[in-house]
Amino acid sequence: MPSSTRPAAAPRAAATGLIRSVSARVTAPRVAVLAVLLQARRALTHGEIERRAGGIDRVTVYRVLDWLTQSGIAHRISGVDRVWRFTAAAPHRADGHAHFQCNCCGAVICLDQRADRYRMRLPAGYRQEQVELTIHGRCVNCGPAVTKQRAQRRYSTLHRRALSK
């Protein structure tokens, strides 16, 4: 893994601990992908994770992400653009927390509010197991006066800078 894209030591150690906490085998790809998620400030797409993890092939990243979500270490969020985004599952956030997705730049962040508080009346015999709540709007970087094109250019520039670090 190139040193310019290798996750820092602290997130790698935390990733190793989380993987061990579910009594799973610690592998370099699992640690690398989870460390990327732990460092991220927002939910990342598969491509973003692949670029940041560096040196891990696409299929392995998909398999690791599937394993992380099945193990409850990470969770997956579906955006309006039909692209899955992934975040590390924070211990204080049980399943069912809400998300915010920016309509301009597409950024997705986790919110502390629990989505499962919103219970709908279901037909007789149906049972609710999970609620996914995504609030759509404009993030602080896009604001109400920023056009969608300008926001996408800004997001792309910020994203390129983050990847080059």
C-alpha cells in the first residue's frame, strides 16, 4: 500500500480492535477498508473507499464492505443517486439512526437522531423491523444560494484535495 494513501496508525489500530471484537479474522484488506471508514467525516462510495484504501482490488473492497455491514461494524446508506455509501457504525448509534443527504453535492452524513422513533401504522399481521430515514436538503458548504453545478465543482475540488493528502 503506498504510504500516501495508507490510513494513519490510530485508525488502523482501532479497526483491528473492532474486527477482533466480533471474533473475526484480522486481514489487511479488512483493516485498511475499516480504517478508511473510521477516518472519513462522511459516508463514502465504494470508489472513494477503493481509492483511499490504495492497493486493494475492487472485488476485495466489495467483499470487505459486505462483510463489515453483515458484521455490524459498518453500515450502508442508499442515496437518491442509487449509489451505496458506507460509514463505520458508531457504538453509540444503534441501527435506525437518521441520515442527511445534500441535494447539491451528494454528501451523506449520519445524524444522531434515531429514525426508528418514527413508527407507521402497518396493516394487520405486518411487523416493523427497521426504519431508514434520510433528510434531503443543502449542506453547510452548498447553502441556499449555491447552484447545483457550482456545488458539484466545489465538492469535486474538495474531494480531489482529500484524496491527494
